[in-house]
Amino acid sequence: MERPSRLFDSLVLGGQPLPNRIVLPPLTRSRATNDGIPTQLMEEYYRQRAGAGLVISEGVVIAPQATAYARVPGLYSAEQVAAWRPVVAAAKRHGAAVYAQLWHVGRQSHSTVQPDGLPPKAPSAIPITGYQYRAPSGRIPYEVPRELTTAEITDIVQAYGTAARNAVRAGFDGVELHAANGYLIDQFLNDASNQRTDHYGGSYENRMRFLLEVITEVARSLPAERIGVRLSPSSDWMDARDTDKRTLYSTAVRTLNELGLAYLHLVEPEIAGSTTVARPEDSIPTAELAALFDGVVIVTGGHDQTSAERLLADGTADLVGFGRLFIANPDLPQRFRTGAALEPLRPAGIYGGGHEGYTDYPSLAISGL
Ligand SMILES: Cc1cc2nc3c(=O)[nH]c(=O)nc-3n(C[C@H](O)[C@H](O)[C@H](O)COP(=O)(O)O)c2cc1C
């Protein structure tokens, strides 16, 4: 007998009812202006994908130093806040909760995009070696980052707070802290990128300190039940390596579980940033970590409708994200509901450019929806 669909059940997230369990996960598309100001084209893109139950914005940088790539939006200036308002309103038009993903890339940045023209800052002066920076001229090696001073860490924590306040002003319902994919928060968590000898390095407690300070600061602007955290526990993409990932991330999830957060967002082990790869040898089953968290769990990575229903049915996830499927199928929830065929993702226009490969994927005209 066919099981009933759970994807279209509602769920209360941070006191807010969601129309379904389908998540638009954070997807960088590089369509803001060069000053990180959201555009009308972005408004159209989010309007098209407003059928999700939860819309998480693309990574939004918290300060000019936090960025790695051109045309990524920010939430640190008044113009950015004003320009986000219509984008957020468009994403909310069918009742989705809309969260901003707050992002600082740390050592994944490059001197060519740093305001002072110097190498980026990170927990320790350890470069990424297995990967190359995507510069306009092509791939170039990552630089040795400058080690953050404790005063600079405090400044970054405060910048997260300002960005969260700005997110509320722009109309976002909540924020997601990007603690995945080897970016700054993840650089503090993993011992391959954090060799500090002060109270931000060494023990698990010390390596989690930065994340917990950011949560405390952000919680001055919005309740904990409107703050989500994204982790990619098994990924070693961008040298996010640890001698004992299982203990590190189990400890992190247990600690986060005490904070009354909106959700924990787990990226599946087969995902390296934005692509599907072989599962790393030291990968941790998502269900194992999800079981340590009593609140709402989002799982994203390589899922389709069938596997998502399975995750909901077996209790691993409460919500499921669909990244690449949602890029190519703006009306993904309607397609799931009606069993309509899915459009394939086209390589052109994934990062940067204009309308093509961004807002020109077709939506089905389905009567009665
Ligand atoms: C074009 C593109 C941009 C992405 N940008 C972000 C981002 O800004 N922040 C983030 O946490 N993950 C980002 N991701 C990762 C996705 O959120 C997601 O984890 C990944 O695509 C796996 O899910 P999927 O198999 O459903 O696509 C990006 C992925 C893609 C394909």
C-alpha cells in the first residue's frame, strides 16, 4: 500500500506554521550588485521559489571582509537592508518562513577581494591546500591566512549581531548560521584549521566557543527559536578535516540541543560544497547525529521526493532541502504534488550572469494550484 506523503504536512517552526516540509536550502547565485545589494532579478528568483515551506536565502555576508566572490549579497549596509525587503516579501507570498543564511568565509577568501588587499583572516595561519580559489582570471592557489586576534574575533561576533538585526529589519523571520562547508565557523570547529593555543582552540569546548558566542550575540536581536545552525559533519571539502569528526560533531550537536534553536540543518555526507562525491571514510550517518537533536532537523543533499519521504517517515528529518532540483524547478513543490516531470539543471548561469540559467527555468501552469 502506498504511504501517505509527509512532505505536504505542515510543521511549526519557531512558532510559525509552515505550509509544507520542503526547504529551499541556501544557494549562492551571484546576482547581487558589486556592492552586495540585492536586485530585482533576485526578487523574481525568490518569488518563483516561494512554494517551499521554508526558504533559506543564499549565503549573505556579514561584512565586506567576509566575502570570497563577486556579487554575493550582504546585510551590513542600509542600502542592502532596503533592497532585501521586496526580495523577502516575494519569498513569503505563499506563507513560507524566510531565513537569511549569515556567512563569513574566513580563509576561503582572497586578497584580491579583501578591502585592504591583504590575505584573509582565519583562526590559524593555515592555508587550504587541496583546492584552488575561483578568481575571475581562473583558479589560483589559496593564500596563507592571517591569524585573527581575539579583539578581531570579538568584532566579527558583533558583525554577526548587526547582520542579524539587519535581517530582522529586512523582514526575515529568522537566520541560519553557516557553520558548514569549511567556512569561518567550521574553520574554528575543525582541528586541521584551528591550531590556536588561546581559549578559541584546543578542547572541543574551546573550538565551539566562537559558534556559541555568535549564537549569543545573534540572540540579542531575535529569539533562539528563530536561529538555525547548518553543519556539514562529514565533509572534508576545503580541508575541513578533524582527527575525530564523530566526537567533534556529536559534541557540537549535543551542545546545540540545549539552546532551544529553530533547527539543526545537516548536510549529507555525499556532498562536497555544491557537488556530489563519494562518502568520506570517516563519515557519520546523518541519522546518528539527527537522533542527538530534539528539535527540528533539516537534511539536505542528494535527495529526491522518494528519499525525502523516507527521511520524514523514519524520523531522521522533519524538513528536507532540495538544492539543485529547486534551481532547475522553481515550482518543485507543485511538481512533487502532481508527479510532474523534473527539468534537468543546466550548467550555464549557475554562478553569476543574468536571467539565463537563473529565472528562465519554466514553471508548469497547473490549474487549481
Ligand atoms: C549553486 C549552488 C550554490 C550553493 N550555495 C550555498 C550557500 O550559499 N550556502 C550553503 O550553505 N550551501 C550552498 N550550497 C549547497 C546546497 O545548499 C546543498 O547543500 C547542496 O546543493 C546539496 O543539496 P542538493 O543535492 O539538493 O543540491 C550551494 C549549492 C549549489 C549547487
